[in-house]
Amino acid sequence: MWPKNKLAKNILKTVSILLLITGILFGLFIWRIIVPSPKIESSKTTESYKRIKAGPDHYVVENCWLKKNKYGIWEMYLEGSPYERGLIYGILSKELMEKQEVHFIGQIKEMIPNAMFLQVLKGFVGWFNRDIYKYIPEENQQEIYGISQSFSDKFNYIAPKYYRILNYHAAHDIGHALTDLNMVGCTSFAVNHGFSEDSTLLIARNFDFYMGDEFAEDKLIVFMKPDKGYKFASYAWAGLTGVVSGMNEKGITVTLNASKSDIPYAAKEPISLLAREILQYAGTIQEAEEIARKRETFVSESLLIGSAADDKAVIIEKSPQKMDVYQSGKDYLVCANHYQGNSFIRDSVNIHNIRDTDSKSRFDRMNQLLERTYPVDIKDAAEILRDKKGVNDKFLGYGNSSSLNQLIAHHGILFKPEKKEMWISTPPFQLGEFICYNLDNVFSGKRKFAAVDSLTIPKDSFLETADYRKFEDFRKTKQKISRYVMLGIPFELSPAEEKKFINNNPESFLTYLFLGDYFRKNKDNKKAIAYYEQSLKHKVASLNEVKAIKDRIEDCRKE
């Protein structure tokens, strides 16, 4: 019943109208962010296929298969039309995809522990990506839709399956465009002619994308024989149909390096799907350029493209506003996380990126090692990717993001395009063996193939040292401190453990930074300041981080 008091009536009426308007706006919001399913002509469903277990960690669906090799890397072979190969991809790898999603969601909750803010973020991502499907080629939509049919029901409360996987493809872009979370800090290079031991093109890269140890557990290399375009191989994780590192049968290689972006206002094509299109449809650098120019992306990215046909490598530097193609004019080419082309060299965002981040340090160190090492062979290339020192061989402690090997890499990868050979790293990071696949052999028509054992690059000797064991212990404690500071998960550091933490990585600024954070959380600001000041006495990775540490000191003094 309505109240008799006139004022109360008016208040209730106003509230009712506001609730009605809010409900309508919310309904419009939900309607606006619904992503339509792609047009599918096939009548196939997941029930149309039967997955056969051919052995331990080995599954087969028709001519396609998934198995784990002796190094713990999952290998997948796929063929067919977009939607149907997507269905098979999902059926083969449904458990792997569920694990990846569990770890991904868990890491997001760890980085953003506030439940209300997570809901706000969910709404923002939904609105931001509302038109993403308009920028994704129909072929990719169909393949992704097929895969989504095997996604887990566990996370349907977040969004429908197809909508979730589309958003996951944009997660890399949103992460580095909006938050600078330091999840992406890759470095790559190419050598040729006089700088290459056999005078042929050699390309190497570290993919320093970190979403937690669990996320990196199950790495997947996919060997794809699509019904259209070129056959190719791509190394990443289950559920990603885009490419971060890969090579096709024509000897085109693609690797991604994030650059500094302005804040975007709407989603375009995820950069990994652009890289996938280049790998599937480009046989030359010119064809790669043409594909890149016609696609709109919403982040700034460098794509290092190698080409057997052109006998060279270039960097396609792409931002939402413009694009350049950079060539070094030398027998080597280095790519970090800033731009080098004329179109960007005077860009204020790029200038600040070079000045304020760790990109320039890694760029300089890579140049230094190449000029010292040439001519570079495949083992030299792996050693360069594993380098843990700074410019002029300065030891920075372990885990410093201004070194090439930050000890967080999802993978390292090496290419010899002319020979169609690619080496992928095995865990941990890029320290395990690099195993080699020959794409001519992979796509020869034989159903069985494997890594070429005779071309395996041995694991890094660092793995057998006391320093590595100390670093692993340091990492575990660092993660506990981080969870305590960010999530409030109880953790108490005894004086003995505090001393051990320092002794495990004494030259790293991170050691003292994390101890400062720990004691600040404990309201011991005097001790926190002492550790922050100690951190600044070591080589801090970037000016941005120096400023952040100084800000912490000021906050402690105010408190």
C-alpha cells in the first residue's frame, strides 16, 4: 500500500522512478554488450565427434590429436574448416582450457582482490569490448565459437562461453594498454649474413608475459593445417587462437612486443589475431605489411617479422593511429618495448617510454651482446635470451626487468626461417632445453612426427647451481609477501627468514622493495623506509619504479 503522507508518497514515487530508469538502463547495457554468434553453416556439434584416448596424455579426434611430449609440452595437430577445427580443438583440450581459465581468473582476483571493483571492471570490460566482434575476421570468429563449445560451465556466472573467450583474446591488449602491470616486457632480435654463423636469417625472442606460475604450467604448441592459407605452428597456451610466437610453412615468422599505448576508448582487433592472420596468409614481408595496414588495433605493438623469401627481418610498428615499418640497415635487428621508426621517434609517448621504463636497458644490453658475440649460431642465440646481467655485464640480482632474462618468461623461441626450423623452450622459463621442430617434416603428410632430438639445445647450467635454488626460495617468499600485502593472506616473516630472504638475492632492488612493503603493511614505517632507501641504492629497473619507491617513502613519512 502507498503511504498516506504526501512527502513519503513523493519520495517513494521518486525512488520507484529511479529504480525503473536504472532497470531500463541496466537492461539496455546488457543488451548492448551481447555479442552475436557468428554465422555457422555446419550442423556439427561437440557430440558429432568422439575423442579417443590413444595413450597416456594422448588424445585423437579423426585426423587431429593432442599429446604431451617427454619435456612436458603439449603438442596439437589440427586441420579442417574454421568452425569444425575449432570444435575439435575444444574437444581435444577441454581440460587444459579449464585449467588455464581457473588460473587466469585466480590471478585476476589476486591482482584485484576487491569484489566490488571486480564487478565494476567486469562491466567496464563488457562495455569496452561491446563491438569487438566487428573487428575480428569471420573465420576467426567461427573457429573461436567452435572452441567455446567446450569451455567450462564453472564460469558462466562471469559471461557466456563465447563472450568469455573473445574477451580473453583481448586480455593481453587491455592489460598493457590500461594498467602497465609489467606483465609484458619482451625482447627479441634477428641476425643475418655477417652476423649469423651460417649467413642465414636467425630470429630469437623472450616472451615475458607473466600471469602466475600456474598459468605457465601447460604450454601448448599448435601445428595448424587450415583449409585456407598457409600451414603454421604457434606456441602459447590452450584456448588462445591468436599468435604471440609462430612460423608458417613459407618461412614467415611473427613475434609480438608490446609498446606504450595511450588509453584506448573502444576495442578493435586483438593484436594476437592480427599476428595470426599474418602467419596464416602472408608469404612475404610486403603481404604481412598489407594485412597489418588494413586492420585496426587498439594497442601499440611491435611485430618482428622474419621472411625466408625476403631473406630479412623488419619490425612492423603499429599503434591505433599510425604504422611504420622499421629496418635497421644492418645485419642485425633488435626489438624491445619502444619504437624506432621515423613515424614514432618524436612521439611524446614513445619518448617517455624510452626514458621512464626498462625497455631501453634491455635494448642496449641486447645490442651489446650481439656486437660481442657475432657471428651468432643457434646456441649463442639461446644463451643471449638467457642472459641475466645488465648493461656492461653489471650484475643486477635476479629478476630485474631491465635484464634480458627476468626469470618470468612464459617461453623463449628461436627460428631458422630458411630451414623451416623452430626451437621452443621447455620449463622453467627459458632455462630448460630448447627443442626443435622442422615444419617441412611436420606438414609432410605423415601423421606422426616429433621434435628433432639431435638439434636439442641443452638446458641452462644455471639450473644446477646453488644460486638458482636460492632464487626459487626467494621467489616463493616474495609471492607470500605479495599475497599478504595485496590480499591480506596471513604471513609472518621471522627475523631469520628476513635475513635468509636478503641473502637469497642480495643484489636485487626487489628484495628490499618487498621487505619495505611487508613492514609498511605491518605499520612499521620506520623499518619500511629503511628498506625502501636500501632498494634505491641498487639498480632499480626504471625511472617509473624509482618514482614509485620514493612515493612509498613519502607516504610512510606522512603516516
